[in-house]
Amino acid sequence: MENPEETKKTLPRWAVVTAFVVLLGFLGILGWGLKNAQQGPVKVGQPVPVFNLTTFDGQVVSTSDLKGKVIVVNFWASWCKPCEQEAAELEEAWQSYRESDQVYFFGVDYVDTETQAKKYIEKFNITYPNGPDLRTSISQLFRITGVPETYVIDKNGNLANAKIGPYESLAEIKQMIDPLISE
Amino acid sequence: MLTNLGFGSLVITFALSLYGIFAAIYGERKNLYRFVESARWAMLLTFPMITLVTLCIIGLLVTQHYEVQYVYNVTSQSMPLYLKITALWGGQSGSLVFWAWLMSAFASAVTLRKWNRDRDFLPWVIVVCLVTLAFFLSMIILFENPFQRFWSTSGGQQIVAMFQPAGSQLIIPADGRGLNPLLRHPGMVIHPPMLYLGFVSFVIPFAFGIAALITGRKDDRWIRLTRRWTLVAWMFLSIGLVLGSRWAYDVLGWGGYWAWDPVENAAFMPWLTGTAFLHSVMIQEKRGLFKRWNMILVILTYSLVIFGTFLTRSGVLSSVHAFAQSAIGPMFFAFIGITFLVSLALLIKRWNDLNSEGQMNSLLSRESLFLVNNLLFMGVLAVVFWGTVFPLISELFTGQKVTVSAPFYERSTGPLFAGLLLLMGIAPLSAWGHSTWKTLGKAMWKPGLLSLLVLIAMVISGIRSFGALLGLWLTSFVIFVTLYEFWRGMIARHRRSGENYFTALIRLAARNRRRYGGYVIHLSIVLMAIGIIGIESFQTQTQAKLIPGESLQLAGYTVTYESLAEFDVQDGRNVARAVLNVSKNGKNLGELYPRRDYFYDSQQPMTIPGVRSTIEDDLYVILVNWEEISTNGATFKVFHNPLVNWLWFGGILLIFGSFIAAWPDPEKGLQLESITKSRQSAVSSSISAD
Amino acid sequence: MSQEKFAFHLDKNFTIGTIFLIFFILFVSTTMVFAQNGTPPTDNEVNAIAKDLYCPVCENTPLDVCPTVACAQWRDMIREKLTAGWSKEQISQYFVDQYGDRVLAEPPKRGFNWLVYVLPPIFFLGGCILVYKNLRKFKNQKPGVDSGNMDKNDPYMQEVEEALQLMNRKDQGN
């Protein structure tokens, strides 16, 4: 919109600068968003920030208390059919490591209802700590793209490997964990 | 064979458009007209070339070449032929090709016109069109090649590549994955082409605007040349939006037509700036004002078109409409940035040349009201734009995902839309240059009084919602004003020429198509507004679990559950279909069949409502849930959507009005030419005086 | 309602003790509420609440019309909570605590989110000021060109008049 009375007046410099700054600022934000959208899940080898899980039985488990252990973080949901494929194997794996006290399992229940989640845990006899992903903060930390996804953190707190989709077998799970214990 | 032919043509077209860009610039710089002419031929040639590419893809789709990744992704054997053809725009790469094809069709059509008097525009129009086209072609060639095939390497790995890797074998899957079931709807078949047509044809006014900026011509020639293009673009975009709403209403099964989804908003935003542009160019044509503002609007519209395409295809915002995440995001981002910055820089460079030729004289003149109209459209744009990008920004800065949905948009845009309706009633009555309250009041009091009577009738009939009363009162005001305008014109003509009333009306509209076509479009918008107000203010719903024989009541209708059947259909669906009987006041109105389709190949369910549609209201039934054994209950959700059909009627009328307004008129065309000629000489003489 | 006090704790500090206590109380009160009115909530009551909540895993879909299995479970949860005597606000708050702000139709009005509510009006106000500045100038000016209402309906006259206007302007311009 222009001012007809002052048609000969040149466009003030501040207006030009503001126009470009606003535009570039917006493009910057857009570019940042695009970069975030495209970066995918966390990178292997990077340190994983500390997070807490409030389990269904009301305990709070923090990764900061688990230094020096291998941590397996499994994202699941009761409405997720593929999750059921790996549920029994995950429990079996947990049972096999439990004694050694070298490996800790986290089951993070991604946007689910508590009633259904508890039924699911009962159905597959899951004994490792499970809890809801409150305010989806843990899943955002890992930038998961869906369920099931499993992340293994090594003894130094760095991400060692990630599995998108269900595990095919117990051996596959062990393959991801075993090398980390002996480190 | 077809794959190589298609890909080859694609690459040649790309080279051709690059050549055209350079030839046009070179010819313009060196004043060698034959180079510009050659660039024009290059642009013309892109159309048959991309047509060939498109035909290759369609050939592959129809002949079921599942070794081609694109064909595998969007078709399956069970799909009917028409869906196999329209699967061309059912996936990312195919729809990009389709976009490019439409783009080259429009660009070629533009170059075919006579350029005698606008020769200085030609090279730059070619450059803008071809840069846009070349960008899309490069996206297709580099990132979204529709001709890639599946290969199995000697190592047993499966890869996707254009050319046969050494020692590999072609993999030919027996069947494809099939088109997304949501897209297997007649509305969805025409909706994307309409939207793309709208998007693409807005490139033309932009190209002329940029050409005017570069050449430094400050008259309104570029606006006059592109008036029809703009109108046609606007019409296609409107049709696309209405069809999209209709599709959502028919297929998505949630009782509504518009969800303020990011992708819907992305198509709505260029419509807003386009509508503002359509109005404000008239001020420049009639009064020589707002030259800069029109440039800003056309640049904004083009940028929003590209931005919308970017939002849909880059995965930066998630939405039900979004294409899968893709590598083209960053390229699109760069393209938006560059085109916007360059256009802005050009505009600033020419800012002082684009001064107004006249002044505004009156607060109530038509140009002032148009200015307010533009302000309101920009207000709606600000709300929609900010609401669409805010979730993205919020996630970046706070790490929290948020939803911005219908209540936000409805609350913020409602008053603005009400203001627009009011202007729609006043502006046609005000004169260019100067109007006073007195002249306006004289023209307005009759329709105003009639609309007040309607308001009183509505209050008496028991409507108490403030929004609905205000909205319906405004719509009735606009209808009366518009019809009154037709009436006055008809009477005037009848008196002068003695023609009978009907002939007078037809001739009147024919002699001034733009004006009366515009009025018809206004009427169509008002009809849509009635539909929208109806469903927004008066929608009621109920849900209940029924066993056969039981019924539920809503808004005077009785819906009785009769039976339910579950069966497989040939085209790979499992269908659960309920039979319901509808009656009102004891009168049997027939049966409704809400159903749930489950697509085996894509494992996706779809809820198809059973709808009974009348002018007054829609009864819209969704099958929510049912027990496996049909003797048991099923849950139904029933919506009563008053007046919603007016929305679709309005859409049809809009097409009609646009045709009236845009239809070429040789006689009038000549008159306009003579006017612009005189104006042009005025301008050129003033330039030479400088 | 006896639970309201405890739900307040749920908002403020989300500790294990309170959760435990709440679930215990809820369990007790569930049976109590049933004893009180005996009728389970109807679908319409559930939908009235689901309508204003958005599906946490899909985009832009209100819970009441979302067809997926997960959404059906969430609707069941609303039903459970209603049966337990929770109010609409309590249920919304529970959803927010569980699944984040994205279940709300609009961003909660605090902190950074104020931007979404404030910026469009500011922009619009800026536009108003620009338009006003443009319009204010003409109040005291004499009407320069008046195309008038006469012969407005005759396109030919209009064209002629327009051409005349242009000539006038041209004369003025030079």
C-alpha cells in the first residue's frame, strides 16, 4: 500500500531492510524446521540425554542412575500389531540378562491407554520396567518415526545402535547387546 | 523401452528449457530478436515433449509394468482402467510430471498469442515460465524419477535405479501396491488437476508482473494482458478447493468438509491473495492507483503457490494429505528463497517508478472499499499463514508439538469474513472516484430494508445464535443488493431500448461480462456462505449402539437399523455395509447404506457415510463399529447438517460466473485495446519527457 | 465430588505418591459413582468430550471422528474416566499430561504460545494503520473525478467515460 500524496518519495531504507530481515528470518526458521524434519532418528555414537521413565507401578527410573550399564529402550504401544511379534523375544532377552545386572531394559509405551497397555503387558508376561511416554517427551528425544523401535545405549551413555521395526528373533536382539557388555 | 523413451524426453525437455532461458536473455541483452524467437519456439516445444513423457508414464501404468517403481507404488491389477490412468497424479513423482505438463501447456498457450505490441515482455515471460518449469523438471530428473526400475544385483541385493547396473537382473513383481484408497474417489480424481491448474495458471500473471518490473514499464498493460489468466487461475483454484471439500465430506467420514489442515490451508492461501489481487487490479485499471501493491500481491501469490507445494511435499509439516518425506524439500526451499528474494529486489528497485497516477478522493469510493477488502483478505491470510506454520515454529523453540485447528481459525477469521460479506454488499453500489453517504444510502436502502425483514423473520423462527443471525443477515443483504443491481440494469436497458425484460437482462450481462459475471460469482460465494453458516451453526449429532429393529432420533428424523452384511469385493476390499431405514414424521424416506471398506493391499480402513441430501439439510450416517455376528448391535453416528448443499450449488454457480466474466468478447476487446493504446502512448510520452 | 482435590495435585506436582493415591481413590470412587447413578455414560457424553480433544498420533483429527483402533481405545478411556466421575477439565488435563499439548485444539495460552494469538492481530492492526493513513488524506479534498451514477449501466458510456478520464489525467500529468 502506498501513499499517493508522497508518490515521489523514495522507499525508506529501514523499510527495505526490515522487509529483507523479516523474510530471511522466516526462511531461516523454515530451513531449520526442514533440517529437523529431515534429520531422522538420533545418530549412532552420539550421547543420549538423561531421561526419566515413570513406570506403571509408579516407580521413577532415571538413566542417570544406570551409568555403566547397557540400556535397551523399546518403544511400543498396545494398538501396534508388529509390536506383538517381538514382545515375547524381548522378554526372553531380558530374562537372560537380568542376572548379570549388566543390561537394563526400558519399555516405553508410546501414546496408549493405561488399561490396554496393562492388558498387553499381562498378555506377554513382560517383567522389565514399562511406563507411559508422558507428554511424548522420550519419543521426541529419540525422534522416533513409529513403533516398534528399539535403541541400545552403551555403557558410556552413547547410542550404540537402533532398530526400526520389530526384531525378527532373539538372536538378533542378543547380537545388538552382547558386544556392548564385554566392552 | 517406454522407460527409456520417457526419461530421454524428460532430459531433452530440461535441456530445451535451459536453452530457452539463455536464448531469451541473450537475445534481449544483445537486441537479437531471432534469439528471443528461438526461445519462444523452445518453450512451445516443451509442451509436446512433456506430453510424450506423460504418455509414457500412462502407458506404463496401463500396461502394468510393475518393475517400474512408480507403477508398483500406485497401481494394482484390481484397479479399474480410469484409476490406472489417473494414478498419474496419485504419487509424488507422477504428480510432479503432471504439474510440469500443465505448466508447459499454459506457458505454450501464452506464447501463441500475438506479441506485436508487447515484444519487450516476451523474453522475460519466457524466462520466468521456463525457470519454473526447469526447476520442476530438475526435481523430477534428480530426485523423483518416475521411470526408475527394480533391479536385483549379482550380490542378491534389490536396488532401484534408472539404468541397468552391471550384472543385474530386472525384478518384475506380480502385482503392485495399489493406489491409496482415500484417493480412489471420483472427487479425488479431478480435485488435484483443478488445484494444479489453478496453481500453474497463477504463474502467468506473475511472469508478466516480473516482466513489467524488469522492463520498467509502469503502465497497467501487464494487468490487462493477464486479467483472464488470473480469473481462470482463480476459478480453477476455487473449483479445486470446493472439490477437495466435497471429497472430505464424502470420504473422510467425519461429518465435515474443511479441517483447516496444513495442506488445505496451503491451497487456500494463494486463493486469498489471488482474490485480493482480482479486486485490487481493478483499482489500477480504473484509477491508476496501487501499482506497487498489485506487484506485491502477485509476487505473494506465486510464492504461496510454491510454498504450498513445498509444504505438501517436503515432509516439513505432517498432514493427512502429505506425500511421503522426500529429498526435494531442501531444493524447494532454496527455490522459494531465491525467487522471493529476487522478486522483492526487483520490486524495490522499481519502487519509485511505480507511483500512483491519481489520488483517492473519497472514503466511500469503490477504490477505498476495495482497499478495505484487501486489508481483510490480508488479515485472513495472516491468520491462516501463522496458524499453519506455528506448530512448526513452536516445536523448534519449545520442543512441544501443538495443534492449531478449527476453533482457532474459525474464531479469528469469522469477523473478517463477516466484514468481507458486508463489503460485498456495499462496494458494488459505490462509484469509482467519489461516493457519499447520500448516494450510497440511496442505492442501499431498499435491499437493506428487505434484508432486515429477513433478519426479523429469522429471529421469529427461533434462531438465536448471534453468529448465524449476523451471517445470514449479511448474506441476504448481499443477495438483495446483487439482484437489485441486475434489476436496475435490466429496467434501464428495457426503457432505453424497448427490449423485453429477459432479452434486456441477457444483453446487459453480455455487454458487460466482467461486471455481471463478477456479480454472479458474488452470488455463488454467498450461497457457499449460507452452506457454511448452516453446517457450522446448526450441525447436530448423536451416536448410539443399535440392535436390528431399534432406532434413534435426530432433528425429526428416525433412523432404524435393519441389517448388516460383511463381504469381500472383487477389487480387493472387505466391505461391512449396514442397511438403515430413514423416516420423518412417519413418512418413509428410503434407505441409507453407511459402510466401512477395508483395503487388503494397503491395510487401510475407510469410512464411507450414508448420506441423504436435500436442499434443506443432509442426514449423514457413519458406521462406527459393529459386532462380528450381525444379529448383535452396531454403533452409528448420525449428523444433521442443515443447508450444506448450498455450498456445492455455490461451487457450480461460481464456475458459471467465472465463465461469464472471462469469456473473450471480440467487440469489447477492441474497445479495451483502444483505451490501453491511448493510455500506453500517454505513458510512453511521459517517459520520453523524463 | 471427592476426587477433584486429588486431581488438582495431579496438575501441580506429578509425583508417584499422588498418582498412587489417585488410582486408589479412583478405584474406590468408581464403585461409588456407579452406586450413585448407576448408568454408564452414553456415547454422546463421550463424544462431547472427545470432540475437543485431538488424536495424539494422527494429524488434525478430533478424537470423536477418528476411525483408527487407537482412537477407539482413547474413547474407551474417556468413558472409563467419565464412569469414574471425572469432569471434562480433568479428563482434558489427563490427556495433556499423558500425550502433551498437541491433544488440545489450540495451544494453551502461556509462554511462547502467546505468539499464535498475538501476532495476527498485530499484523492486522498494522494493516489498518496503513490503510487509515492512506484514506485520511482525502477527507478534505474536493471530489476530483466523479464518474457518477448516471449511465452506469451502459457499458459503452462507461468505456467512453473511462477513456475521457484517461485523457484528463494525461493532460494533468504533462
